[in-house]
Amino acid sequence: MSITLDRRSALPLIGLGVMSGVVGYNMRPDTIPTVLSPVSIMGAKDYSADLLDILYRGVMACGLNVTGKRVLLKPNLVEYDPNTPINTDPRFVAAAVELFRKLGAAEVRIGEGPGHRRDSWAVAEEAGYRELIPDFDKIFVDLNRDDVVAVQGFEEPEFFFSKSLLAADLIVSLAKMKTHHWAGVTLSMKNFFGLVPGCVYGWPKNILHYKGIDSSIIELNRLFPNSFAIVDGIMGMEGNGPIQGTGLQAGVVVMGNDMVAVDSTCCRLMKIDPGKIGHLKNAQHLGYWAATHIEQRGERIEAYAKPFGLMKDFAHLRLDA
Amino acid sequence: MTTETPPLDLAHALTLRREHLTRAQNPDGGWGYFPGKESWLEPTAYAALALHGQPAAQRALELLVRWQREDGAWRANAKVRDAYWGTALMLTLFHSLGRHDAAYAKGLAWLSNLAGSEGSLSVRLVQRFQARVVDQDESVHGWPWRPGNSSWVEPTSHALIALKQSSRAREFAARIAEGESYLLDRRCADGGWNYGNRRVYYTNMSAFPETTALALMALQGRQASELKPSVERALAQLKSTRSGLARTWLTIALRAHGVAFTPPALGGLAPGGDLAVTALELLAQDAGSRVFQVEKKPS
């Protein structure tokens, strides 16, 4: 699909979103919104699908306006193993780059700070990012080794983040749909661990473990409210995620500006109870996890729900278990 | 398909790197991780080692000296004031320059008293739960990235090199032995090292090339037979890795262990113009194995 969007063609869609109670990306309040959170679910059998069209329809369904904004796409790029789908697929990221450019973003960059590997560029190389994402070398910023700026956060007067990250108007969490052997799941919210700079906090970013994984996920999402989630669930990971699990073709993409609602919807698609995931149930001040407060758009959950395998220690997370 | 650049004539490749490094030096005397970025201790220390004897290295040293804290530790850069793992790297730099002055002694004292927080009560309580899923000996301590955090392979390796190089190595023998025990405990089943875990949730972790190299450097002086599987793993990683950073550390480590191998040819500059990798590539071709050499094991 080829999209040619200008302000005139985009405005009716954005207006529709506003009229239907959609909150814009930079309007998410710190308190619970009084309207339902829209989350779009789009089917995508595999990565040969028309990803640009799928992402476009999902983003538009949530009324996102990026015109003139500096957008930073944050994929889940951790480490590479040819035998299992650890990372957000590079074709998925490439489609997102193209989409946000066509939607009128002033700038589209890709930023990531892998938690385990020092050489972010090599991980990008191994994962196919440098080959499959046009202009990758020009738009990538290694969030582990950028200039940093201090902000107040994590109950500390100075907590450092990448200058390029803080310069973005919108952070798009291009997460991977995976189980996680500490947090239960890793989706759009947990993906923000990669925003923390390794050159200050190390590899792994051990300070987040000491501060508590769930509370750190929530704090990172509180610090970066100008965000939008696009979860790559086309090929997810079940079992011993986020690194050593097994690939599972879930065939779905989930999008929305309420990250809690998006991740809760992903959980339901994975047949995991979001109310049992600490960083979701304790993030009421950031968004909704309860289904009654989420307006599902696009495909129905029931049509795509597929039980992601859980390790024995996490069996209690199963929806309706 | 790869985006890696084809190999260059060695002299050309080294000139390219020296010129790139020299051009990228910041007005404050330091280097960022990438051109045009603010100075950080780590790339500045590597560049100072790589350009040893040149005025650029002297300017870098003058900056780094100013970044030492009152407690002897070094900070990461002008903005990040906390004590930092790179203190070990500074001690290695000072040692290579024969600069065993008061600043060096103060840094050495700080480093020798630092350990991972595995021993704290709260951490022990957490580890009672984690013991089911993280299979390792939590009673031995390495060094953390930052005080108050757990031990990890990379900061432990740099700390061990610094302590072993010191003329006070004999005095630190017990701490060095514990650090070595930490590394040997965390060695993966494949012979190399991951970032610090060898087995999680009943599954073996795979070794990373850069941490395997650093751990091997830190374990200089151990019996060759004990390190044989790790050296074999490092040689295999050298052939397969696509990381310029990993290739340089592996080259330096294997040379430090006197292993016969064919070093990888250098191509164009590292992606993004990575200045830490550029400096280490120069070091790997020249003095790297000497800079990180440990003469003998303390007895």
C-alpha cells in the first residue's frame, strides 16, 4: 500500500477521533481519564503482509496526530538469536518509519539502549535492522551512549536520560509481544527499560532491579507520558521470555495511546490475566487495565486470542486460571 | 547479507582511525562515544591509551584527572557525578603511564573496598527466592557498575585487571581471589561469559564475545588448562561475531594469553563512527595486550 497523506486527508480522521472521545498522545492525563481508552487490534498473518496499511489503519483508529512532531521509535532490540524472535521485527520497524514520515512527522528517529549488549550497532546489524530499515544508520541513536540530561525521577533528584530521547515530542513503543520471566509479560510499558542509559547505569541496568521491576516500569511510563504503543504480536514469544522463549505466531498488532490499556489488551490476546500483572494493576494513574474501560477497535480479541505458554512458576497468570 | 565494510590495507585502516579519533576530540580534551557528543570517561580513557605520547592524549589526561571525586572514585562525565565502574579503567590508564601517584592510590583504595551488594540483607532475602531461578553462588562478590548494585562480569573484569596490575596486588590477594571465583562461578556452560548470569530458569545462558574477552583478560595468571574452554570459545566467537567492539576485546584478550591466531582484518570505521571502538581497534593492533597485561598472579 502507498499512503499519501496531507493535512486535508488526515484531519477528518483526527477529528473523528476527537469527537469519539479519543485523547491525543500529548493529552494523556496523570489521573484516570473520563472516557474509554481506544485500543486497535489489527490482524497480520506474517511480515509479508501490508504492514504500512495495517499500522496506518490502527494508528488512525486511535486518532493519533503526529504532524510536525519529532517522533522517536523505540523498538525492542535486546540481543540476537537466530532461533527465536527476541526483537521487534525489522520489517515492522521499517513500516513504522515510513508511516510516521507519511503522517507528517517533522523527524522520525529510532532509539534503543539494549540491556545486555554493549555494541548496540552490532545487535542492530545481527537483527537485520541495518539491512532492512532504510536510512537506519542516519536515524538510529544509541540510547545507552548518548549525551544525557538529568531529570527528577525514581525518587532521586537526578536520574539521567538520553538527550535525543528527551528532545522527542512523541515516543512510540514498538514493542514485541512476549512473556517475561520476571515481569510476567514484556509489552509496550516494559519496553521502556531500554530508555535508561547504560553508560550511566550499566549493562544490565541493575538499578531498575533494585528499585523493583514493576515499580520501575511504572515510573518510566510516568516520566514519559507523551507516548504511543504499537505492539508487534505477529510473531510473539511464549515460555521463558524475553530471551530464551519460543516463537509463537499470534498474527496480531495492537495499538493505542493508553499504554496500560494496550498492554492489558495484549495480555487478553495472550490469555494472560492483566489484573495479575503487577505493573498493569498498579498503574491506574497512567491508564486502564480493566476491559470495561477499554474501547476495542478493529478486530475482536476473541478472534485472535491464543494462549501463550507460561512457565510453571507463572501458571497462575493464566486468564481465568 | 551484511552491511560490514570490506577489509582495508592495515596501514590505511590505522591511519583512518587515528585521523577519525584526532578529529573527534572535544574542546575539553575528551571524547564522546560518537563524534559530536559530550565527553565521557570510557571513550576518553581508551583514546588516551590509543594516542599515547601525543598531545591529544595529554589533554585527555588533564580532563580525566579533574573528574576524580573526593572519595577517590571517578565520575562518568562532567554531568554524572556518582562514583563509577570506570575508576578501574582510570587505574589501568595511570598504571600504563607509570603514574602511581596520590590520585592513583586513592582510586585504588576506593576500588579495593567496593563489592557487589549481593551480601546485603535485603538482597539475600530476594536471592532466597531467586535461587530457584538464578543458578549461581551468591556468596562470592565481584564488582558492580555502581556502588549499591550487584556484581557483573564487565566491571568485575576491569577491577581485577586494575588490582592485579597494582604493586599492592599481594595485599589485595584475598579480594582478587574472590573476584576470580566470582568470574569462574559465572562462566557459562559453553566456556564463555554472559553479562553475569550463567543459567536462568533452568536454561543455560549463551556467552557474549565482549564479556568473554574481558573475563579472560581478568583471569590472566590462572592455569591454562582451567581456561582452555574459554579460550576455545573466544576463538570461535572471534570468527562469528559481527561486533567491532567484541573483535577488538577478543584480539586484545587472546594476545594477552599468548594464543596463536589470525587477527581479524580491519574494514572501514565502526557504524556511527563509534569512538570507543575506534580507539580500541588502534589499541588492539598495537599496545592493547600490554596495557591490559597482568604480569603475574599475586601469591
